Amino acid sequence: MKIEKTKITSYLNSSISVISREESFFQSPFHSHPELELVYIKESHGKRIVGNSVEPFESGDMVFLGSDIPHVWLNDEIYYQGINKLKAKAIVVYFNKDLFGPTFYELKETQKINTLFNQGVRGLSISGKTNELIAKKLEKLVKKKDFEIIIGLFEILSILSESTDLSFVNNEAYTTVNDQTKNDRLSDVFEYVKENYKEDISLIAIAKIANLTPTSFCRMFKLKTKKHFVEYLNEIRVSNACKFLIETDMGMSEIAYECGYKTASNFNKLFKKLTGTTPKEYKKNSGN
């Protein structure tokens, strides 16, 4: 099982690509790529999955994504019913971090942009006045050519690096376990769930992983992730179910079992609650 991995800039033969999308519904699968990405939803609504986060999106939604974070935008069911007046519109900017070269990131003047790129691996939601300002600049960027695109991108990145209107899409649940997080009590929990989400994970068992009592674990998990452990576990399971639906020909009952659900009906209910569509509809809309 794997996420569909792509290389956007090599496919488009450019280190920077600015694309204005207009479709009946967003058709990209659940995927990841090394390029950084800025997504501005001009029109449509639904659910977006970014890493382990499943959240609603609507017109005006804007997200900055770092390298290799898996993501997909899923329109609500009404967009698949062939209603001509409904359109999914977005402006998407892809660019390769290597475009600037290693010396760029060593400059004192670019440390805030470097920080922005590092934070982007968790996904950043852009709101407020920054959202409005960047939206206007993206509308202009679509019409620019050649070196003007690079200048426009630098301007946007500079604004983002200074903004206070950014919030993480993913909590600690999606950060890679590295030297900085090894001492975090929950890092082992995240890693355990990642490897064992298909198993029946009890609160007592997962609390032992964190070396805490169930009550203390629940309190700490909610404090750090802003959600209950069961919510997080279901998001992980549904996220993986999306990958099974896109990449395999497995039946619904088999996918339900592989993702930790004892019954297909419970799987269907939770999948629709988190994504806004049923597993069968999701598979159909993904082209499989």
C-alpha cells in the first residue's frame, strides 16, 4: 500500500508552475510530491485530506503544503451529479525547493522563508487579511510570464513568512518521529497507530504505550492534538481507506477489515462522516 507519489515540476517541465483549474469536480487522487504547493480554492466545497487531517473546505480556502505531505480535495456529492452551473475552481502554485539552491537557505535574510518551508510539512492554513492579499496576488500571478512569475512567487513567500494568519493543518500526529520529537511521550503513540491502525487498539493499551494512565493519556492527547484519541484513530483509518480505494480492487468489507473496522456498516458511516461521501462513491469518483 502506498500513496501515489508524483513529481509535478518534471511532468510540467518547469521548476515553478502556476495553474488555474476549472473542473466539474477536483479529480486529483490522494497523492504526494516533493514540490511545495500553494492551493487557493476559488469556488466549490467539500472535504480536504491533508496528512492525517480531514476538514471541510469552501470557497476562499487557502493552504500551503510542504514537501511530500499527502493530500486530496474531495468535492461534496452534489458536484458529481452533472449540474452544469457547479464548478470546482482553484489556483495552484507548485515549485521545487531546490530552485533556490543551498546557499539561499544559508542567508540571514531568508531564515523566515526557510522556517515557512519547514513548517509546511504539517500543512499551513492561511486566513484573515493574508488570505485576501495572497488571493489577489495569485489572480495576477496566473497572468504573469517568465521571470515575472519568480518575482511574484518571492513576494507571496515573503508575505507568508511574515504573517500571523497561519495555522497548522496537522498537529503532532503527522510530524515524522525525529530527534526533536523522540522525547515526546506521544511520538511513540503516533508511530504505533501508524503501524497498527488495523488492530483493535484499546484506550488501556495505547495509554501504556505513552506510559500514562488512561485518564492522564486522554487529557494529554486532547491538550496536544485538540481532539480525542478515537477521533484521531478514525482519521488515520479513513485516510488509509482512501488509499486502498484508489490503489486496489479490494472489496468494501475487506477494506473495512484492513482499516480496523469490524463491520462494513460502521466503516461506511464513519467514512461518510469524515469525507462527506461513501466509500463506494469515493472509489467511483476517483476513476477506479
